[in-house]
Amino acid sequence: MTNRQSFTRILAANANIQHHLAVILEAQAKDMAKVGAWTHSQVHSSGYSLHEAQFRDALRIHERMVEVMMALHSDSDGDSSSDGLLGKWLET
């Protein structure tokens, strides 16, 4: 194999990795959009008689989301799937 062929294979592998990363990031963006829509529907002002209660719930959800992101970031198993995890954290 020549240097040129090796270089071409390296570039092709790099392009493949970049494509897979783009797919992963697109899926994560879609999940975050769903979470945002859910949060907006849960903390809508029409569901609260007092602004303080709405603020308290919004802050609680925000704190849980930060905890989830930290847990996913520090997950050493390599499994970054958050299916079901968000619901469990928000129940408490």
C-alpha cells in the first residue's frame, strides 16, 4: 500500500467518524427539543396560581436537568443513552 492510499483511507475514516458524530449530535438535539417542549408544558403559568410555586418547580426541573447532564457526562460505561433516566430523576 502506498502512502497516497494510506492517506486516502485515513481521510475516508475521518469523514466516516465525522458523519457518525453528526448523526449522534442531531439525535441529541432532537431529544433536547422534546425535553424543552415537555418542560415548557409542565411549567406553564396557566397551571399555577402563585408565581413563586411556578418558579420553584422550574428551578427544581433545572437542577434535575443539570444532575442528569453531569451523570451522563461522567458515565464511565460508555452508554450515554438517557431513555427513562430523565423521568426517574424528575419523579423525585
